[in-house]
Amino acid sequence: MKQIQGGITAAKGFQAAGVEAAIKYRNRKDMALIYSEVPCVAAGTFTTNVVKAAPVLWDQRIVKESPYVQAVVVNSGIANACTGKEGLDCCAAESRCAGEQLGIPETSILVASTGVIGMQIPVDRITEGIRKLAAAKSDTPEAGTDAAKAIMTTDTVEKQIAVTFEIDGKTVTLGGMCKGSGMIHPNMCTMLGFLTTDVKISGRMLQKALSADVVDSFNMISVDGDTSTNDTLLILANGLAGNEEIVSEGKNYDAFCEALRFVTTYLARKMAGDGEGATALFETKVIGAASKEDARTLAKSVICSSLTKAAIFGHDANWGRILCALGYSGVPFEPENVDLWFQSVSGRIHIYGNGVACDYSEEEATKILSDSEVTVLVDMHMGEQEATAWGCDLSYDYVKINADYRS
Amino acid sequence: MKQIQGGITAAKGFQAAGVEAAIKYRNRKDMALIYSEVPCVAAGTFTTNVVKAAPVLWDQRIVKESPYVQAVVVNSGIANACTGKEGLDCCAAESRCAGEQLGIPETSILVASTGVIGMQIPVDRITEGIRKLAAAKSDTPEAGTDAAKAIMTTDTVEKQIAVTFEIDGKTVTLGGMCKGSGMIHPNMCTMLGFLTTDVKISGRMLQKALSADVVDSFNMISVDGDTSTNDTLLILANGLAGNEEIVSEGKNYDAFCEALRFVTTYLARKMAGDGEGATALFETKVIGAASKEDARTLAKSVICSSLTKAAIFGHDANWGRILCALGYSGVPFEPENVDLWFQSVSGRIHIYGNGVACDYSEEEATKILSDSEVTVLVDMHMGEQEATAWGCDLSYDYVKINADYRS
């Protein structure tokens, strides 16, 4: 497997575009298109929030019922959530317009939205945007970047990646993009993430790979503990790599899953590190847990702790808060048996063991905690299972961004 | 029932003190004593965190095994959590010293600590503090206030209350104090809370009343979602009111529970409203829920949402975040059937119904959200059950306080 330049246009036969449609923002790209020159199998995972945005309800039906998918239309600015029948009518209008403009069936079109909850999307603007997208679409890396920028809300950078790997001697490409960066506590999926690949794979195996993957990638990140109404992760596979179709488990499926994990972990980490107001990526790795589920629960409890996140922002080695967060996670353990370390590119220090603080240097701890990626390593000494979760620090800017997000 | 001046010294036979012991803080009171002139029955509820501070482990045993309790020694500054055997030895030294100084058995003494996790308490200072407390103790309201001030950490005001009510024609008094104000997400109990009463009641009925009460009082508040290692709520009842002993359910028990609920709700609200960095008390009342447990879960999910808390800080009527938080609470419901209102002393507005935003005035919403106590009223239209939860807004100061709490 090899990382290459580009994102969602890297795989054969995929085009993209990003344009200004003034849905809510002014003077920036706010609509994106992903288009495949040939029909794709598609898979998706969606928010588990009871309150599901209209595009989530729409896409769940398309992914389940449509014979194939060929395009995705995305807008930022307005989430089309809590918008009742008018919101679903907007999805229908988008599909109809995109079908006409792209010359493909409207049942082959997925839609996604992100932004403010409760506002209605101006349908005339979104259909005008779709016309622009259809005209602008291209298979260049720049077109992929335009799309990655257009889906941003409070993100500070676009997030995209592409890799190639081999199946049956054929080069397969997988690319993706996603956006954060608040209301991030994915459950079954992330905010908005889009993956494109030219692998040939059955829809059933594609969904299986995606559903298995998110458990340890996007579901292991949190910015603020709020599970969005719009969480959507979609993958389109158009088969143009020419490999023998993957229809069951085996080494080809494994190779695809490995590439998928690499791409989703990269995007998930980027999303966590670019969380609203974040100054650092905060990673917690739990090893020696009794079960995989315990490891995930413990790791996620630490990266979700507001107090720990504030301490990371302050470069303060307040490890008691980490032990506290492990303690209220719901996983039973003996505090005396746990070991804690802080680590970063600057080094690694043992901070807690045998039930008490280790004799570490506060100066060294502060140095480690001042890096842009900080890891807490936790050894539970209860078994062989491990998991990693990613979050960010809690800063003044998180409050600033969210105290008046709508204006 | 009547609210009166005072706190933990209001009930007959109770004395208190607050002194400077320089446990960690300088130039402020940091140790408190509660003392009853006669033996008391005691009940307690404690943190469910797997990581329990030494005083929690100590008190759980005393409450369960000791025939009676007569004093409580509390310090702020250091939590005596994650302190291993040395931490438990400190509890033993405190009990021994307090027993000698007060002339009561060391098994009749409870201890509690709050502050930084992981540091050891200097035993010489805490025993010196106990000597000062024993000399200073008094039954005046001022002594109660001294104690309430001494247990504060990041609290901005002391929190105390007292009420009187009648049982068998006898006047019974119940007083209490508590402290917050970070790492507040009590589970089975709050941070530190102390109640004193002269009611005559069996230990079994006292524990029953306390355990039933916290479910809808202290367990319904949250400042930051972090369940502390030190959560402790203790109640001492010395029987000096002279009522016939309450040994079973009935109207006398109900009268006591009603007073208890009044006092604990008052203290819980105070704690939420004085959460770290808070500028407003944020209350969520859920009505029309299918079950009591659903109502509690829904209400708590809203007051715990970082995004909603930040919006309250910004006086921004971002009701979508409230619906989102209800949606990920785990309780199933149809979003179209929910009604939401904002209310405060300034008025009440309907903001969401029939699946979409109501036609409300943003100006009026901002006015309501600018008050120091803001309520979200949620009608689920699914049944008759209701619950209320209390939190606070998320401000810059929460981050400031917690980015470098230890220094």
C-alpha cells in the first residue's frame, strides 16, 4: 500500500467539483459533487441519533434500495435537519435536478448536508449550485480539493487522502475526504465522510467492510461528545480497477480492508486534531484490556473528558483526571494495577503506577504536553486487547466558536 | 415547611467550625468540622467511579459498620484520591486525632476531602487543623458559614440552607451545605454534600430516604460530565427534635423526605448554577415522557451537551442542538411529536413543534437566554412522566479554570 497525492478523484473514473452556491455562507465554496463515470456499488453508515437529518433518511433508503449509485451532492452551511417534510422535498428536488444535469437516474444520487440545524435550504440556490457543479466537474486533484474545501464548516483545513494497493496484480486506488469539526462524537459513523474507490467489490462486501471499519476509526473520535443528526459516511466503488470482483472474505478482501483502515484512520485523526478550537490532537491508547470493547470504552472515556481536555490545552500533567475518566467509564478494574504514560515526539514518561504518582519531572511532562500530538498510553494489565481513540483539547476557541455559531 | 437562616448548625445539637490549615491553599479556610453533641445515625451515598478516593473507601466502611457517627472532618485543596496506602493511613490519622480532640470514639468519625487528585495530604498539617477545629467549634450560624466556606474549591459562593418542618407536633430542623464546582456529574451522589438534622429516625430509613432522594436531586446535575473520585453525600441525624422515631414509611417519613428533597434540590441547583465558569443556571424540564427513567435520561442529555451549553453562554437560541441532544440520549421518540420552549423570568416562547421551528422572535429568545436562570421545557407527548436536570453554560472561564487547575 502506498499513499499518493489527491483525494476523491484519485480512483479511476471519479470526478468532483466544488462551487459557490451561497446556501448560507458568502464568498466561499459551499457545494460539492462526487461523480463516477460509471455506476457504482455504494455502502453507507449513518448517525444513530433518533433525530436524523433529511439527507440521512434519504440516503439510507437509496443505499438500501437502489440498484446502483453514481453521484453525491453535498452542501455546507445548512444541515437540513429538523426540517420536516420541506426538508425531504428539498432532497427530492436535489436528486431530480442532479439527475437531469448529469444524465443519470435520480435514484442513483445521494445527498448530504452539514451546518445549522433547523433552517430550510433555499431550493432555488441548491439547484442553481447543482447546475454549476455539473458544468465544473473534473477528474483532476484540484477538483477533489475544491470539493473537500466546499464541505467544510468550522474546519480549518480540508481533509483528504488517497492510497493505492494491489489486488490480483491490479492497482486499486482508494481516496477519501471528510469534514468536522464540532458536534463530533460519531456513533456508527462520522459527521460527513466520502470515500471513492475503483475496486470491484460486491455491495454486500463493501457494506460489510465499511461497517466493520468505522467501529475502530470514526467511532473512536470525539470532539465534544455530541452525536450529530447528520453523521454520514459513504463509499462508492466503480470497479474500474479491473480486479476480479471481491464477493467473499479472503486475502483480496483483507487487502481492501487494510487500505480502508489506513484511509479512515488518517481522516479520523485529522478530524479529531482539527476539532473546533483544537490546538492539539489528543490520542489515548489503551493496552492490556480484558476485551476489545473494554479497551474502546476506556480510551473513549479519556478523550471525552472535558477536564482532561482542558488540562491538555493548558499543557498541565493532571493525570488524576485521566484516572478519574477511566474510573467512570463503566469498565471495572483495580486502580492499583494501572500504568499511565504521557508520550509525544518529545519523549515518553511514566506518570502513574502502583496506585500512586511516579517520580516524574513536571518540566519534561509539560514539554511533552506542549506538542501538537499528545498521547496517553494506558496499560490495564488485565488481558491482551487494545484500542485507540482520538480527540482534541478544549480551548477558549471551542467556546467562542459555539457560543454564537449561527450568526 | 419553612426555610430559615443557617446551614449545618441549624438543627439542635450540631456544631461546626472552619479554619485555616494550609493543606494546599494559603490565606483561606480549608478545613471544616461538623460535630453533634450526641451520637447520630448516619447515611451516605458515594461515587460510583471505580477509582474511589481514600476518604470514600473509609466512609463507606464507617457508615456501614459503625454503631453511630458523631463528627465529620473535611479538607479542601487535596482530594486524597489515587494516593494508595498512604492515603488510607491519612484517613486513619485524621480519625485518631479527631477522636482524641473531641473525646469520642474514632469509629464515630467520617472524613472527606476535595481538591487535586494524586497528591498526598501532609498529615501534620491536617492533625494540626483538627486541633484548631476542635477548639473553634460552635453552634452559631457563623460557624456553619465558616465550614461551608472552608470546603469550597473553585466555588465562587458557599452553599447552605436550612428548613424546619413538623413531625408529631415537634419542630424538626434539617440543614445542609455542599460544594462544587468542577468534575461534577454525580452518579449516586454529588461532589461533597453534608446534611444535619435533629429528626429521630432509624439508620435504615435514613439511608432509604437519602438513596431515593439523590436520584432526582444531586444525580440530576452536571457541570462537565466528569464523575468525580470523591463524590460524597452524608447525612447525620441526632434525634434531638424529640419526635417519635421514624422506623417505617408513612406520613412522618414523607414529611421528612419532602424537606430532604427541598434542601437537596436547593443545594443541587446552587451547585449547578455555580459550576466552574458558569454565567447561568441551565435547567431542562422534560414532561410527557413514557417513563421516569426516560425523562431523567432526556433531561440530563440536554444539560450535558457541550454545544448546547456553549449556545446558552452566547445567549443563542440554537434549539437544534437541544433536539440533537435529546436524539442521542438513547431514548426512542418521534422528533415530529416533540415541543420545545425556552423560558425564564423574562417570559416563555415556543421554539419547536410539528417537526420544524416555530415562528418565534429571535430578539425575545435572546432576552430570555440572557437571564441568569434559563429553562428549556420539553414535552415528549409520550406519557405522564417528568424530570428536571440542572447544569450551567460553558464559558471561557471553564477552560481557564481547568487548563491549569493545579498551579
